[in-house]
Amino acid sequence: MTDPTRYATPPVELPLRLDAEPLPVPGCDVCSALDQERSEARGKGDMSKVSDINVEIRSHPHEGRHS
């Protein structure tokens, strides 16, 4: 059995992706509420929740929106 701490090649380090956050669709009450919730989560330092809300905003359907 081989030593698990030795590698033939070094491990790959992937960069942290910091894509732009999705913008709420103007006039959409759901997007507006999610945007407010995201701001509150960021203020509390809950970046996991911020990320979850970003997914919700991106996934929220709107007519004519293709993303």
C-alpha cells in the first residue's frame, strides 16, 4: 500500500469564483424580498445564506429572461 501523503503530482488548487451577484428584476416583489434578505445575511456575515439567495435569484423565473 502506498503512503497517502505522497503524490506523483502536486494537488490542483482551484481559484475561488467571485462572479457578479445577480440583480433583482425591477418590479418583482419576490426578487426585492430576496435582495433584502441577502443584504441582511451579508450584514450578519452569513455568506452561505448570501450564496443560497444568489442561487434563488438566478433561478427565479421571469418572462423573457434567459439565464
